[in-house]
Amino acid sequence: MARQSHTALTALGTKTDQYAADAADLTMTAADTENYEEVTFTGAEIVIAHNTGASARTITIESVVDNLGRDGDISTYSLGAGEYAVFGPFGTEGWLQSTGKLHFRANHAEVKFGVVKLPL
């Protein structure tokens, strides 16, 4: 099945005329524990996770082999009950999947994800 695709919110930066109502609101989406998550990846994205549950949950950010033959998933990062975690930004080397996406997942739908793209 297809991964759950997230749309990154581009951070507005310091241009105050862009801060209309709701322009900086981040949508958090429950993790899809069967199909996992993805977002179009430029290297400027950060992934925000919020554990809304009462027990610790785990998060994984999936790497790919880099130009030196290394890989290094962020695997089973433990996120306590009620906690938030912020991952990235990641360079594309070692993280950009062949699909042009960044892949990530959680072990329970109580984890909500949001993605922010930093302005370059």
C-alpha cells in the first residue's frame, strides 16, 4: 500500500505581512502504523512528532546508503507520553529515498506527525 503522504508547512520567516490568520498553523496527522509516512524531501524539512498517548511510543526515520556506503536509521527513538520531538533538518545525502521522499514511521497512531519546511 502507499505511504501516508504529508504536506510540509513552509515556515513564514520574518515577513510579517504573511502572518494572516491560520497561515502558520501546523496540521498534525495520526501515524499510519501499517503503511508508514512520507513527505516530499528537499533537505529543508523538519519532522515534528507528538505522543498524545499515555505510554511511550517509538519513532523511526529511515535512512539510505550514502556515498560512503553507510546508512544509519534513527531507529526506535522513544517518545514519552505527552512529549514532542523534533527531527532534522536532514541533508539529502543518506536520507533522500529513490522516490524523492523522506520516510518515517511510528509504532502507534497516538503519535501525531507534522512537517515544517524551513525557508531557504
